[in-house]
Amino acid sequence: MPKYMIERNMPGAGSLSLDDLAVIADRSCRALEEIGPQIQWVESFVTADKVYSVYIARDQRLIREHAYLSGFPTDSICEVKAIIDPSTAREARRSQEHDTAKESGVY
């Protein structure tokens, strides 16, 4: 299933208490239970005025349904096409350094 990054404009999000965040997480989980297994919340990142959430879902319609049921804004939904981190560069470098086809002259 596709993975999505959701941007939510939530002024003051970074000032929410742990209890406030727990209430929000509970609302999200209840909405997910109502929708069913075609959508999964992976994690969210809280910044000063926004929340960025990662979901796995069959389609964007389910993300919007979750937003409606939970009462959260959904300002943008982007499908994740690839995931990179520092290991991406290391793996590419290692692959280039140990390209046996190149070493043997076979392309």
C-alpha cells in the first residue's frame, strides 16, 4: 500500500502538553478503528505550528475520511515515492566501488 506524508497546519501545536497530544492521538486512533485496516498511522512530527504525519493507506480518500472523522485539518497529502537517509549514499558508494561487472569489463 502507498505511504503518504500529511501536512496539518495547527497553530500552537508545539506548545501542546503531553496530555493534549494524548487526546489528539486517541481521537486519531478511534477514527482509524472506525475506518478499518485499509489505513495505518505510522508516526507524526510536531513542530511549532504544524504536524506532519506519515500514513500507509489504500488511497488519499481514506486519509481525507480520517481527517473528517478525527476533526484534524489536512492541508496537503503527498504520496511518498522514495525514502532516503545517510545509508542511501553509503549503499550507492559501496555499489559503485564493488561493481563486479565494471571490474571484469562486462557492461
